[in-house]
Amino acid sequence: MNEQTFTVLGYDKIREEIAGFALTQSGRVKTREMQPSTNQKQIESWQEEVYEAIEILKISSSVPIHGLEGMEMILKGFYKGVPLRAEQLVLLLSFLETCNKIRRFMKDKEFVAPRVSAYVYGIEELPELAAEIQRCIRNGQIDDYASKELLKVRKQIGIQEERLKEKLNQLLKSAKIKPYLQEAVISQRNGRYVVPVKKEYRGKVRGSVLDTSASGSTLFVEPEEIGFFQDQMEWLFLEEQAEVEKVLFHLTGLAEEKEKEIRMAMETMAHYDFLFAKAKYCRSIDGKKVKIHDDPVIVFNEARHPLLGEKAVPLRIEIGTDYHALVITGPNTGGKTVSIKIAGLLILMAQSGLLLPVGEESAAGIFHKVLVDIGDGQSIEQNLSTFSSRIVNIIEILKEANDKTLVLLDELGSGTDPGEGMGLATAILENLNNKGATIFATTHYSEIKDFADHHEDFMNGSMEFNLETLKPTYRLRIGKGGDSQAFAIALKLGIHPKLLERAHHITYKTDKDYTSLFVDDPAALKEREQQITANRHKRQKSFKASKKPVKVFEMGDSVHVLSTGDLGVIFKGPDSQGNYLVQIRERKIEVNYKRLKLNLPASELYPEDYDFSIIFESKEHRKLLNRMEKKHIEESIIREDI
């Protein structure tokens, strides 16, 4: 398995979606590092875990998984000779409380999830550590009663602070400095008490100036009478800090003694987060357990692409039973590429122990490698063409492929001469088949369909296409190769049947009637002809009854020019004389409506809002029109037929 395969098939996006369900950073990291396994027992164990986790979520969707944030930094701080800070110890306490919650949560889940609930036994209770942290830390600060020495120092600080404030109040009221104060208030600068003295009376108040007001008119002075008290306060504060550090060292030591148990609890909680993130994701895609086989077999019933949501069309994908190579054909945008991506992505998900968006009785084999050649893959850095870059990729696939490999090939042999591309594609498929690889390939080459039909290891498949709506159904049919539908689509869009019959003969060396392609029922054909005739008579009658010319034909109608026997297409008209401009091959001629006979109406030849400039204008003309719509083109003139 490699990251290129993960990216092309969308496995990396699946990992990101699962990471979105994780509650902790540790869980998200584990999710992004998720890899498929090739061990059947491990895969089945993972799958069972996810299934049990879903059962737990059905009982309670709120699983107590949190408290891991910041724990990695706490562990990194162990044995560094520096104590943990109070806020870190609070985080540790929160984590220990979460561990107790998950133990209680899992206690009554054993009957539905015996495997998953048993993991809590890897989380050891640490009541002594939790109790000591609770005793020593209150409201994020070291409590007064954390130690006798700390309590004694803080009491002394309280007494000294009261004495200091009392001395300051006496000073404010004394006639010695009161006249020189800006106002009778006490404030602090740099942790020391000061009084505000007017600048001009600096010499009247003895003491140290610790600060000045913004205007410079007030000096904040520490009177010398209280300097001694404040020095004593600072010594007490230093003593307090030393006692706090002793308490932090004590708590850090207790935590370090339980490092192994804390680390094990963290790993268990991270695994729970990862596991329940997978379970939540699998619930979101309505995932089901699949049978895991050690053999390279794939049976996916009603398989949906997990990244397409409700838009996904269910497919049945089967390989490895009677054949181990499936060649899928069909028109572009029909879903061929999505089909092989579904097969590869679901295999990666299955081997990761995830439940899959499939129907009942689905099965997945184990592949040691999933090799892909999908998409353009053009390398600008190496200056390789699309074809060359894909061949380089194919060479690597041929080197690595074996009987434990799933190979996904999209439009094999494309990008070069069709004859050589077909031969190369066939040879590559034969080589991979001889190596025993399981192969999903898409192609347009009819010769490869014939090759698959006559090879016992290969099976043809095709993507359905609705010729009535000109839209793919995105359904995969196994056992029957599909046609590209180019001729049928061209006929539906207005290409003359005779031209398509000639094209079919050139391509397949056989004849085919395209005139009645969509009408197999003779009664339906007769009804259509009668409707066309009735509409023509109705329009001609209306035309004769009116003084002004009435349209007998519409733009795009296929008509016979009776005077020459040519088949043309109505471009414009009628004019005041009942004449129409008719496109015949590369030219337009004017013909009176009496000398025209309707072949097929435009409504049956073209879809709604069809761009008739495709028929009536040259490719260069249309390009020039598009350019002139965007900006002025010097010395360019468009002349329209009139």
C-alpha cells in the first residue's frame, strides 16, 4: 500500500472524515495514521470492535472521552528536575477523573460489547494520586493547607500585610505628609505600596520614587517609614514561593511514580477515541460487516461509494469466484472509473476493519497491494506526456504485481494510436493475468472486449446508458460488454442515419440500420409516421389559409429537396414568398416550401435547447463568435446568412 494509491482512490479523504468524528488530538492522529492490514485475524478483530462500538453508541451516543489534551506535554515534563505547574496538575486530575468515568460507563456495556468494554481494565485507578492533587490544589492554586510550612508562611504574610496597611493609613492622616499628597489614596507599584505626592513637594516627603504619572505632575513615593515593612513582606513572599515549589515537587514525584499507569491509560483512551470515531463514521454511511477471506475475492452487493453520499448508485461488483479479471466498457461519464474506484476503496476500507456501505452477504478478500493507474498523471517536472507517464506507472505495476495484488487500470492503452494502444493493452492484461493478479480494467477498445469474451480468466462488464434520456444510469452489468454508444448518441442529436450507417460499416465492416434504431415495435413506428403526416398536413393547411406565409417547417427539420433529391436541414424561413434557406452539405440554398418534403421533424432529432450553430456554422466560425462575445477582435467581421 502506498500514499499514491490512497490519494487516487480517496482513502486519505476517508481518514479525514473519520478524524472529524474524533474528540481528541491523539484520536485524530491515530485516525490519520490508519493503514490497511493483511492479517485476517487482525482485520476481523478490528471489524468486530467497530461493530461493538456501534452497539454501544446505540445505547448512549455520549461516550466520556476527553481530558487527553495537554497530557503529552505533562509526560514529557517528567524526570526533568522541574516540577509540574499547578495548571498541569489540574489537567492530570481531569484526565484521571475521565478515566474513572469511562470505567463506570463501560461497566454495564459488557453484555453488548464484551471486547470493547474489556479495554477499560487497561486503565488503572489511581485514587491516591487524584486525592492528593485535589487536597493540595484548589481553584487552580496551591491551597494554604497543602503543607504546614506553607500555612505558617501565609499566616505571617497576612499579619505583616495588615501591619503595613495600618502604618500607611496613619501616614495618610498625619500632618507630616498629608498637605503634600495629590489625593489620600494608597496604590501599588512593582508590588510595593506607594502614596501620590505632588511633584513640587518632592523634597517634603522622604522616601523612594517608584513611578511617575503620565502628565508628570504626580510622583508615586514609597515613604521610608514603611520601607522596612515592605522588605519583610518580600522575604515572606520568597519563602512562600519556596514552600509552593516543595508542594509541586511532591505532587510531580507522585505522578512520576505512576508514569507507566498514566501512559497506559492515555493509550487506552486514545484507542477508544479512534475506535468510536470509526464507529460514528460507519454509522453515518450505514456500514455493514462483510465476510473477510484470505483469498483474493470480491463480492460487493449494493455497493455505494462512501464519498458520494445519497447520490451514489448501488453497484454489484463480483470477482475472484469464476474469474479474476473484469473488463468494464461503456461511454464516457458512464461511471466506469467510479466503479473501479469503489472496488479499490472498499477493499482498503475492509482491510482497515471498517464496515462498508454494501448490502448483505458481501465479502472482501485480502490483497497485499492495491496498484492503480487512474487519471492523467502527467508529470510537469519530468516533462512526460500523459501516455508516457502512464506507461512508467504501468511498468512499476508489472514489476510489483503478484497473486496477492489488486490492479485497477482506467482506459488502458489510451493516449496513443488506437491500433497500437489496443495491442499494448491486451499484452499488459495478459501479463498481469499470468502473474495471478486480480484485475479491474476499463476500456473503449472493442477488441479487448472480444479478448475478454474468449479468455476463461476474464469477464466483460458494462455501464448502462439510457439512450432515451442520453444519460448514464451508472449501473454496472457483469457478463456483457457495452458499446461506446457514439453512433446512437449522434443519431439522437441529429446526425443523418445514412452517414451513421456508413460510419458503422467503416468501423465494424458490417451493415446496420440506424433509421429504426429506437423503434423496435412496428405499430409504434406506424403511429409515429401517422403523427408526422398529420402534423405536416395541419401546418400546410394553416399555411394555405393565411395571407401571410405560415411556417410549415421549423429550424432543424430534416427535409427532402424534391427538385434535386438531396436531403437537407431547414436553416431559416419562410420569407414573404414561402421560401426557406436549406443547408445541404457545406452550402445553403433557397427553396420554396412546395418543393420541400418533411423527412423528420426537429423535435425528434434534437434535444431541447440544442445549439444549431453546431450544424450551420463551421468550427472556426463558432470559435470566432465566442471570442467576439468576450472582446473586440480587430479586422474581424461576421456575416450572417439572410
